[in-house]
Amino acid sequence: QVTLVESGGGLVQPGGSLRLSCAASGSGVSTTAMAWYRQAPGKSREWVATITRTGIPLYADSVKDRFTISRDKDKNTQYLQTNNLQSEDTATYFCQIVIGGIEYWGQGTLVTVSA
């Protein structure tokens, strides 16, 4: 059984920062890439960032230079440091991993950027 639990969302003013966390548990979680997606109200889910199993970060153009993905393999936890947040970053952020061809998702954490 694979479980993903996100945390760290909240209300932040434009230009602010939040650090999102995703704690993973279950077989295989430490040996796979981990990713963040987000879904804004009324929009489809979009990919934000991935950290490969070897630690290489990949970013969507919309967040490059503002967001930083990282992971602590000992804790089976990945992080998304979000800086200079703008209103268009308002969304529910989801953690995702793929093991054996099966996608696993967390319940999401809501990030609201508003003055």
C-alpha cells in the first residue's frame, strides 16, 4: 500500500513563499521519481516539477526559477519550495509517484495567493 500525504499549503500574499511537503510510505517509494502537479479551479491538472530517482530536478516553464523541488530519501519525503508566488499559482498541489506502472496521488494541499 502506497500512501502520499501533502502538507504546507495556505494563504499567502503575492510575492510570498510556501514550502510544500509530501510524505510517502509504502514499498518502492524510495526508488522512484516523485512529482508535483497542480490544479487550479476550473482548469485541468498540470505538471509542475519532477525530481528523478537520481535527484535531477525538472520544471515546467511557468515555475522555473521560482520553485525548487527536492527530496529527503531517508524520510521518503519530497518538498516544493515555492517563491515569488503569483495569483496564477493558486491551485491545489498534488504529489504523484508511479510504481510498476501504477500512478499514486496524494489528497492535495491548497495554495491560495491573494492580497
